Amino acid sequence: MDDKLRANVHQGLPPPGDARDVSLVTGDYAYYHYGCDGLDDRGWGCGYRTLQTMCSWIRQQSTNKADTRQVPSIPEIQKALVAMGDKEQRFVGSKDWIGSFEVCLCLDYFYDVPCKIIHIQSGDDINSKIPELIHHFQNIGSPVMMGGDSDNSSKGILGVAKSSSATYLLVLDPHFYGNPDMTSLQQDGWIKWRPLDSFMSQSFYNFCLPQFKTR
């Protein structure tokens, strides 16, 4: 784990409302966010940061960390996407965004971890995929990437909770810039439970679910 970064920032955050049915990420991860490695990526780097958080989780779950590569930097991610033929050479050094599809490619490229993409036409339809997300957290336990079009702020999903009246996703927001502490991250909403009706009905969403099995 990168000791310069905050780890497991959801811990201690209570479930929303009267929720009793909660499924969460399992295992350790580091919270990657804007500027956390000295590169100022404000305004364009959220997808890369969520990918890095997912990579940190995979490293921690690997049985032989010495043989598991370090979390790739943003330049390394861009070079990999060019090497795979997904992007043109001009992509390296650019401020172009990446989404769930590129995250899927990179997890396979760097860690040999395939991913499942769940496409949802509208934020109104997220509820139909909640059983798949619950199954993922209960059986694999990795962070999930969530991207969209009208809602184009990439984010990590760390859990699902169901109360008597609502369903929530635990959202890890990579847009924080600065030196975080656990209390302010939770109090200021950089990690928070969001009800499904807070997502945009006019946006499609893609979820990227790593299909990781412990080596």
C-alpha cells in the first residue's frame, strides 16, 4: 500500500438511514484522487484515479505482491492504451478523459484481470442491476468503476445498501484535491452513500466490475 495515500476511507462511515442490508468492498485499497502523486489532473483525471484505486486493491489481494506490478501512473496508463491500439500516439501527455471501457482494458493489460461491463441506459434503471452489484461485492469484493455521459464524472463504487424505503450506492469521489484526512473526507462527502434517485435519468452509465480471483 502506498503509505502516502489514505487507505480504506469508507471505514467507520455508518450505513444510510435504517439500512440493514449492506454489501461492501472487502480488502484494502488506497484512495487515489486529483493531484495525489504530484500531477495536477484537475478537470480531467477522475477516470485514471478510480482506475488507480482499483489497481491498488488488486495489488493488495495478490498472494505474491513482489511479482505484482506497482499501480501505474497516468502517463503509463496513457502509453498502455496507445500500445493496445485503443488510442493514437497524441493521447500520451494529453488531458483526454478515460471511462469504464478503458479501465476494463487497462486492468486486463496490467494485471491480467478481466472485467464485466454493465451498461445502463438511464440512471432510472440502476435499480435493475443492484442484484448484480450485490453479488459482485459479496463474491469478489473489489471497487467498481462507474462512468457515464451526461453525468461524466467518473467515480468509484464501494458498496450497496438497502433500507426499507431506498437503495444506495457508496460513492468514492476522486475529485478531491489536497491532503485528505479521514474525518473531512467523510464529513465533506468525498465518500458517501447516495440514493439511486440522485443519479441522472438523462445519463447512461457503465459499471466496470473486475472479475478478480485470488491467485
